[in-house]
Amino acid sequence: MPILDPGAIVSVSRNITDMVVTEYGVAKLRQRTVKQRVENLIAVAHPDFRAELRKQANHYMYY
């Protein structure tokens, strides 16, 4: 069983990512549109960063 060091970076393809779990909730990603995936990930981000994440998402998704 692999063991990661604290702070280690793990990368997986977005096509196989089913869920992302944080201390703020679970973001379900499988079978979602890009917009839905972004909204779900923002919902489980730290509350201090959600407004800026939404601002950036709007900038990149709608222009």
C-alpha cells in the first residue's frame, strides 16, 4: 500500500475522478458537465476562497 508524505501532490485524470472530499463536503464529479464540476468543487472549497474562485470561474467559463 503506497504511503504519501504530508503535502504530497496526487494527480489523476479528470475523466476517472468520481468524487473530491474535503473538510467542507463532497464534490461529486462523475457524469457532470464542466460547469457542474466547477460549481461542485467551489462548494467544497474553504469558505474564504469561494468568492474569488467563483469570480475566476465566471471569467474563464463565460468569456
